[in-house]
Amino acid sequence: MSRKCDICGKGSITGNTIVRHGLPKSKGGIGLHTTGITLRRFLPNVQKIRVRENGGVVRKTVCASCIKAGRIEKA
């Protein structure tokens, strides 16, 4: 199953997980130091649902925000 919404095209995006050590300056330390950066993926909340389309019923992969917004009509 592709992690992409068939309605709005929302898909997975990349980002970073940043590991920081040390005590912040505001709490009396010498500041936070970055000790590691790892790539990660942010995945959309997609669901396989049956959608009414052109007088018929089709199974589509739709994100939760499209379902909540009412952009589709459930079968």
C-alpha cells in the first residue's frame, strides 16, 4: 500500500531526530550540545476505505484529514 492520499496527494516527508546533551544555559549550564542527528520519516495517517465515486464503489487510500473534512463520500 502506497503511503499517499488519493484525494489530496499527501505523502511521507523526511526530517531529523536531534539528540542534545547538557544543561541549558537558562538553568545554569553551559548550553545544549548536539551529539547526533538521524534521518527519520513522518508518515501520513492514511486509511483504506470504500468510496462512492461516479455511481460506483471504489476502494481508495485516503488520509484522515480528508475523511474528517468530508472531501469523500463513504460507501
